Amino acid sequence: MIRFEHVTKRYADGTTAVDDLSFEVAEGELVTLVGPSGCGKTTTMKMVNRLIEPTGGRILLDGQDIAEADPVKLRRRIGYVIQQVGLFPHRTVLENTATVPHLLGWQRKRARARAAELLDLVGLDPSVYGDRYPDQLSGGQRQRVGVARALAADPPVLLMDEPFGAVDPVVREHLQTEFLRLQSQVRKTVLFVTHDIEEAVRLGDRIAVYGSGRIEQFDTPATVLGAPATPYVADFVGADRGLKRLSVTPIEPADLEQPPVVHLDDPLPEAVARLAAEGARWAVVLDDADRLHGWISRRRGGRRHGRQGDGHGLRGGRGHGRRAGRPRAAGTGGGTDGGPAGRGTGGGTVRDRARRMEAWLPVGAPLKQAFATMLQYDAGWIAVLDDDRFLGVLTPARLHQALRRSIDADARDIARSDVSLETIAGS
Ligand SMILES: Nc1ncnc2c1ncn2[C@@H]1O[C@H](COP(=O)(O)OP(=O)(O)OP(=O)(O)O)[C@@H](O)[C@H]1O
């Protein structure tokens, strides 16, 4: 979709900003350009919409050399989001968002309808924010308007130059999450400039790690983290790359432990006896449709304090279910209060003592999310589901194993020759 062929940019003062750059961005792919200040990322990006002209090589967009395209028409096919956003201060949010459709000669009504749709898509209610002016928005909201405006004319290509650089880390993470969700819907071909390796890893289908004016490595986040192609890249991704790797390693079924499983309507004495026989201190509780309900502790104390037998308890929390998608309510009763009080193991069913389980994730979620969920719920394990189906539990030990597996697999399986490496002869 976007192809750089031996592209060089030398400024009049002799600075070589970009040196013999060759790489390709596939249709619908998000490539992050990451590297230290002054390494040529912005220059690379601005050559795509011809705000900067290369001094050598060529750039093809959908097979067409952009040097032969009319710059104005070219820019209509390319959305552009920058850190300073550049909203018009005297125009409302809706008018700002409708800028490009207006320029394209759309009728006012259609342009405004499209703008409202886009604002909605980036999480801003047009009936609340549409008539505001940019200075009546927070920094994060302004960035969202910037993204909406860039998407308004539905361009196939999006250039984003540190779009979330000016907001605080919490808002930044929100914007990243929202942008990933948006991108999964609109599937634009995106070049995204950042100097933050975390952001590059989180957002990029592939990452181009820049040295000075050249790409040191161009590959998937997992490969860049697991098999840095050069000492420079290893240094740039940092000594804590195991931690960053958590972001790109998914939970797999093989990573899971299989604790005893009991059902809500099982007789409690039988369930407790089974736990004792298996030497287990707790079991996962499923409903009669085998959906996750929660867990049960062998000891009654587990019920009262909500702590698991291994000392790492689970607190029922709020919000998590919204984030990860909550399984359908499993069964009735049970719950944190566990049902009729005072019933011992002498009778009743598992339902009477089962506790609800909030700490769960879908299979395939990144290990980092698993780690965060464990911390959030103070949980010694989290349940892993495939849709509604319970697959097993992830413990800290298994999480560590999964991380090791992922690192070892790269070290073992990825031959240097398999790593698509774009290097340019040095000086
Ligand atoms: N108009 C110009 N004239 C001369 N040199 C320039 C010009 N614009 C940029 N440069 C130089 O080109 C190099 C690459 O700049 P560029 O803006 O592409 O870097 P960057 O990686 O985007 O940096 P940052 O992360 O700080 O934005 C830098 O050394 C910069 O000083």
C-alpha cells in the first residue's frame, strides 16, 4: 500500500534526515516508527503527504509514485493527525470535524452528519461536545477530535505524528486503547510516529526502529522485543524488554493450570471431600451450562474473607467485567455472601458456599493484562475463558513460564535470516 524505495532526504544545510530507506506498509496495517529525537521519523512521515519532498528514491501509494500525484488530491486520500492537533479555535468541534468533507464540497448537512458519526466513533457524544469550542475540551478530548477530523473523509491512509504525546500517561493509555478499537473497525493503513517504545509495541502490527536516519529493524513487536536485530535495537528496547514482552505475548491454553472443577448443584460435602482427596484447597465452580460462576474454598474461612486457600485471595471488583467482557451470569444465588449462613459442610450444595469470580480474561489476552488483573483483584490466579467456556486458570508461576516460553521460542526459532531487517550501509 505504501512503499518506500531507497528514499533519502538531505536538507539544504547538508543534514541527512533519512538515508536510503526501503520498507513497505501493507493495506490495513499499522506500522509504528519509533526512535530517539531527530532520527528522521517525522521526515519519513511528511514525505508521504508531500509536506517534504525526498531528495532521492521514490514513494509509491497503491503502486502509484506520489511524486506524480497532485499534492492536494494526494492529501485528500491521507488523514493526518499531529500532536498539536491544530483545531481551528473559532470553529465548533462539529465544524472542525467536518473540515475535510467541506473542502471536498460535501453538502453541509451530509458533512455535519458524517462529523457527528465520527465524533461518536471516537467516544465523544456529538450532542454534548459538537457545539463546544476547542478550548472547552480537555487535551485528550482535543486529540480525539483530531482523530475524528482525520477520518472524516474516510481516507485509506492515516499519518499520525505523536498524536497522543501531549497528554498525561493515563489519558494516553485510554486514547491508545480507543484507537486500537477504532482501528479494528476502520482498518486504515497507518504510519504512526512515536518516540515511546511502549506505545510502538502496543499499537504496531509492525515496528520500524530508527537509528539515525535509517531503520535498524522492521518487524513485529514480539520479534523486535525477543530478537533485537542489532545491539542498538537491544539497547533501545531496553533491559526491561521481558516486561514489555508481556504486552505482546498472548495467554495460550497450554499455559493454564487445571484445578478441580465442581458444579453449583453438586452436594457440598461431596465437593469438599473431593477437594480433600485431591489435596486441593479450592476449586473452580461452574454452572450447569459449564460457564464460570466462581470458586469455592475447602475451608469455610475462604468464604468469609474471600481469600483463597493459597493466601492469594480474590476481591470481587467493579469495572473489570466491563473491560474484558463479562460472562453471562452463571446460575443464581451463590454470590459473595454465599447463600444461607450457618450451613456447614454437613449439607447443602456448592451454591451455598461458592463465591463469584470477577478476575477472568479471555484466552489470547496479553500476559500484561493478566498480570494487571491479578494485581487489581489481589488474586493468586485468574480464570481464562474461551467465550463462555472455562479453559483453566493462570497463576503467577504459569505466567512466568509463559513469558519464558515466548522468549525461548524466539531465541530458538527465529534465525537471524528470518528477521526482515532493513539496514542501510553506515557512514
Ligand atoms: N528543515 C530542516 N532543515 C535542516 N535539518 C532539518 C530540517 N528539518 C529537520 N531537520 C533535521 O533532520 C533530522 C530528522 O528530523 P525529524 O524531524 O525527521 O526527526 P524525528 O525523528 O521526527 O524527531 P522528533 O522525535 O524530535 O520529532 C534532525 O536532525 C533534524 O534536525
